[in-house]
Amino acid sequence: MQLTELLYQRVKELGAKGQIALRPGYVAVVSRSPAIRPAILAALFPAAEDRQKLSLDPDVPPRLALGFVGQDKLPHRLVLEVGGIRELQKYDAGSRKFVLFTADDREIQSFLRVHAGLPPAEAFAFFVLGSSELPSQRMQSPGSEEVRRLEHELRITREYEDAQDRLFRVQTRLTEIGGSAKALSDAGQALASAEAELSRSPWTAEQIGDLTARARRAEQDAQKRDAQIEEIARKRDRATGDGEASADPFWLSPWFNVGLFVGVAIDVVAVLLAHPALALIALIPFLAPLVAVLRFIQVDEERRHLKRHLQDLKEQEQTVHRRFKEEQAPIKAAMQAAKVNTSAELLVILEQRNEAAMRREEALAHLERLRTDAAAGAAAAEIAKLREEKTELEQRIATQGFARALADVEADLHRAVQRSAAGRQAPSGTVHTKDVLAAAAGLLGGEPAQVFAEAAPRLVQFLAALTDRRIAAGKLDPAGEVVFSAPGGRTAALQDLPGPLRDLAWAALRLCLLERVVSAKKLPVVVDDAFAALDPLKRSMVAKMLKAIAAHGQVIHRIADAAPQGIADHVVQA
């Protein structure tokens, strides 16, 4: 049988609600609450007095659920409302839930006996080591157990009230210095808001400035473009106002033909008459063709100049349009991105973005001023620490859940101390080794002498480790008691040993027999801080022995303080 989990609700000293995972091997449960052992035993063997021991609220019964795996390796769960009905649930793989198997107590006990190997409560007590396990803790007055329980409750209650007082002071301090933190938080929120607004903009800060300037002069740029186009048009009109001069070929001109004909005719007559002077006179008619040719050249040059001038004007017009389009291209792209139709609407959006950028700069500057303020920085650091402490205190208070009034606990403790003092008895050697030996033999189904003979070699090892070889071995006397022997041969019964050595000898015998029984029965062992009275070195040695026992079966060891490093297979905080 192996325990897998312990779930609880409204259990004293454990809290309003919680769960403790229990794994195979040596499980160290770090907890100051002594209610873990009674909770496990109450689920396995419910009794009427368990409600009073476990109740967190006197008016509401506690609830327990103990998970375990039996010999069939199937998960089961014992669900108990202390003082009420107990149920056995079985895990259903189809629904992935625990479903009711039986609610009959006799059937539950029969199932635990047959399928989990659980013995009766009296026999299972061998697997439970309580806080009064050691002889020095057991030989006290009858009321000492109640006194210890009330002292523990008093300490827990004082811690609970101290935590509440500290939480009140922390909350008060947070309220006092909340102004500085609020100013820092508001500055951070303002910066975050401005940055969030700017993050929605498709333009950077530099682009916003450039687009704003372009949008503001958009109308001026359009008017300037129109003026330049009109000036170019006027120049074109002036250039073409007089019409284009005719450029007819000079050879079609009558002046060219008549003058050329007359001059040639005079030259012919001069040749025929052999009169050179007459040939000189012929030069006069040749002036008319010359004038026609020169006029043609002049008109042709004027026409070509006009054509070049008109081409220059056209190129100037195209340049004006191109520059205007280039100037307005970012504006049009921004208008498309902003989904507006005019530059005026775009200018409104850009001004809003500029305002957001200015707010961001102002918020960043304000935040930097607050951060550089030494008082604000110290307040922020203190607030962080106080909030962390506040969370821890709230968790502690929620875990405690409920506590009686401090005066009531102190009154109960006072009465318990009086009862203990009135009924105090002298310590008596009532711890008999033959009782624990008989219990082990009963579980193994053998004789005490046989069981002791089988466990004797292991007992030698345990005694040597715990007593530093001050006790060498143990043997049975005719009465069935274990007698311990020193290395020199001197022997003594358990009750004759000195107090600290008696505790160590008893621990060695108890753990040795426990290992022998667990190796055969495979039942879980519950150790309820049973060895707290030993010194730290011996407690560490006991933890190693419990781990050796855990090789045969599960060991659940509640420890009030931190578990020894590197020994436990699993450490659980509860």
C-alpha cells in the first residue's frame, strides 16, 4: 500500500483547504502542524474523538481525502467527513474522475484489508511513530501531552496574531507612502498613454514635422505653381502673337528670279558686245537675288529661334508640374494613410500627433525628474518590499485560516498545567522492549526470539551508528526483554541506561524492527516528528535510516524544521 495524497478542508492547524502530495520513497513533510498524522489515521481508522482533535471550526466538521494505491496498482481515495460517513472512491479512467465504490464501512475495511494489506488499527500502530516515541518523551506526567498541544496552539495563535498586526502596519505604511508611488505610477501611465498614441501613428516624429510643414504650405505651393504656369503661358502667347514668319524658298521669290535673269542678260549682252563696263552694270540686278537669299536666311533663323523658345517654355512647364508633384507626393501618401481627402484634414491629424509627441516628451521629463528624486526612489523601493511582505503575510494568514482567542488558549493552558502538576508522577520504567518485539512478531507471524535473531545483525549496525559504538549489540534475556551490551561486555536493560543513551538505543531497536516488518508488509510508515528531542547529528542519522527503510516501503516523516539536505527523496512544504 502506498499513500498518494492528503486533501483536507477545515482541519485545525492545517488551514481551511489544501493538499499534500505523497510520493513513493522517503517523503519529508516540513510542517509545524501535528495534525498530519491524526488526519491520515482518521481517514484509515475513523473514530468519534477525531472530530474534536481536527476541527478548525467547532460548528463545521472537517473533511479529509486520503489517496492510495493498493496491490492492484489502481488509484483509490478514502473520503471522510469527520464524524460522518466515509466513502471509498475508485479512479475511473474513462471520465478521469474518482467515482463512488462503496460507502459501507465494513466493506471499506474489508477492501483495505484484502486489497491493500491494511491490518487493524492496533497492529498498524507499529507503523506510526508519534511525538512521544522516545522513552524520555513517554515518561512524563499524564497531562504533559495536552500541555504540549496547548503550548503549540498558543505559539501558533501568537504567530497568527503577530502576522495580523504586522499586516495592519504594512497596509498602513503603504497608505502613508502611497502618494509618492501614485505620482510615479501616474507619470508612468501618462508616458505609456502618450507612447501608445504615438505607436498608432504610421509616421515617425521627423516625418510628422516634415509633413506638417508641407501641409501648411500646400496652398501656397499650389498658388506658386499656378502663377508659374500662367507666366509661361503669357510668354508663349507673346512669342506666337505676331504669327510665325513665312519661310518660302528664296528661289520662288520674283525678286530672286527677275534680278538673276536681268543680270545674266546684261552679262550676255556685255559678252556679245565685248563691253566690260557693261558687265559691271550687270552687278546691280544681282543685288535683288542676294536680298532674297538674305531675307530667307533671316526668316529661317527667326523660325528656328521661336521653335527653341517654345520648347524651352514647354520644358519649364513640365518642370514646374514635376516639382509640384514631387513636393506633394508625401502629402498624398499621408492623406491615403490617414484616410482623409484634403491637406487641411491631414494637418489636423498631424497637429494631434505633434501634441501627443509633446505630451510624451513632457511625461518622460516628468518621470525622469521623479526617478532622480531620492525620496521617491526610496519610497518605490520600500513599497516593493512592503508589497512582497504583504503577500507573504496574507498567505500565512490564509493558511492558518482560523485561530481561537489568545486569552482562551492561555486559560486552557493554565488549567492543563494545573492538572498536570496535580497528577504528576515520578518517571517509571514502563517502556518494555518485549512489547515492540511482540508487535513485530505478530505482524510477521513468527516468534519474538526468531524475529530478533533475524534483526540482530542490522541492530548492531544501527546501534553503532546512533550510539557511536557505546553500545555494541543486543540480546534477549529469559524474560524476553532486549538487553544491550557495551564493547567491554557489560550489559544493561533499556530502563537502566542513561537518558540520552536510552533514547538512542530505543530508536535503533525501533527502526531496526520497523525495517524488518516493512520489508515484508510493504505498508506506509508515518513518523510524526518523533525524533525532535535528539541532537541534529543524530536526527540526520535517523533520516538516513528512514531512507533505508523507504527502500522497502513508503515513509512519511513530518519535520518541524527544515529537512536534512540530500537525504529525503521528496520534500513537501505543508
